Amino acid sequence: MDVIQSKEELHELVVAWRHHDEHIALVPTMGNLHAGHTSLVENARKFAERVVVSVYVNPTQFSPSEDFAEYPRTLDRDTRRLKKIGADVLFIPDDATVYPFGHTCATVVSVPGLTENFCGATRPGHFDGVTGVVARLFAIVQPDIAVFGQKDYQQQLVIRHMTEDLNLPIRIITANTVREKDGLAMSSRNQYLSEEERKIAPVLYEVLADIGAELQDGNRDFQRLEQSGAERLTAAGFKLDYLAIRRAQNLEEPKRDCDDLVVLASAILGKARLIDNVVVTV
Ligand code: PAF
């Protein structure tokens, strides 16, 4: 595996791969890799001969109340993991590569509408930071395919929207959420849970899966399902941010006859803000 910092060096490799008609998949990450990321790389491998994994802790997607400086940086461990699973390139651009004019003067890429609710409402500016950095990584790497996790459901919808709206010739793949044995979605944030909180955390998925099963069985009392789910989470010790049943394709309010639904939630447990979702196709 090549570890590359400069976009020129990466570009040389990309040109050589293209010359051999090889497809390129990009897996953008902020590092601190776990089994969820491994699965993104494995998914990428199904669609492309070459896999580039980027590790860049993007300052513009952190709000002032979130601690960018404290975000875990584990490059040595990440490098070992990526070597083991056979990524072709680990791309670790610096700030000047990603934001040549500095991030305070950076061009803004913004997807209105989709970013206004849910995580967009609790983390103002977050999605502009995500679309901004992903657009930049797309421009630098020029992949054919890019892979994102379903756990960040709103994020992957926002990126799909941006890619389609800007006519970027990149296929977006959404990889299934990888879970611990007890159902908890894998996330870098799980490490912030205390032992006691870790025991409570799987309740988030349990609640979403139960609502998903009700929807699958034809229950369309969305409001009641949301309310009882919220009550269960609060009773378990979560501070609820949101729990909502929405249309899977655009997060709009669903009608009773909708056949694509997603149940999505964000809830705080101690220092960790956990998110998860369940997609229901009727
Ligand atoms: O999901 C993430 O890890 C980040 O939001 C992403 C897509 C790598 C952009 O920084």
C-alpha cells in the first residue's frame, strides 16, 4: 500500500491506473478506523480494481461547540489496518492540499433542504463542511465510485444529492451498517461510552428495529410509533435529539401508502452522540 500526501503523486498513480482501464473507488474517512470502515473498503473492492482510502480530519464539519482538536488521530493504527485489508493507497492530504486558500476562505458547497433537519438542525454548518470536503476529495482523487456508510443516513443522501446535482461522474455506494453482536452500530463515538452506558447503548437499535418491524407489518400510525420509541429511549437513559419516520429517498414526511421508509434517530448517552437508522422497504 502506498501512503501518499501530495495530490501530484496521487494524480500520477491515478493516470497510470486509468491507462490500464482500472476503476478507482474512494473511501473518504476521518481515520480512527474500525470494522465499519473495513466493510466500506471491502464494498469498494467489489466495484473497483483500485481503492483509495483518505484520512483527513476535516475542520469545517465541526461546529464551535464540538472539539476538533480532541478528535482521535490514530494514523499508525489506521495504516496497519488498511495494509492488512489491502487498500491500494492511503491518502493523507494536509490542510493546504484540501483548502488551498485556507478553510475560512473556502468555496462553500451547500445542499439546502435536505440538510436543514435532523443532524443538520443540531449541528449547524456540519453538512456544508461535509459536502465541501467531499467535493474537494472528489476533485483531487477523481474516483469512479465512492463509498459511504448507511449509519450516517442523512450524510449519504446529502452526498448523493450533491453528486447528482453537480453532474459529477461518480457512482455513490451506500454500505450496510456494521454492528456489534448486541446490535450497536459501530462508530468511533462508541469509545466515549462508559461501561454502564455501553450496556444501555444497544437499546437505540432495538427501538429502531422494533419500529421497523411494526412498519413492515403495516402499522402506519407514525406519530404514535415515534412517540413510544422516544419514550423508550428516554426511559433507558438517552437524551433524545430526534427520532423520526421519514421517506427513505428524501427524508420528507411520509404518506400512509409510502413504500420506502427510514426510521432514524440521534440520541445522547453520556459524552457520546449516537446515531442509527433502519430502512424499511414494504
Ligand atoms: O463520515 C465521515 O467520516 C466524514 O463525514 C467524511 C465523509 C469522511 C467527510 O469528512
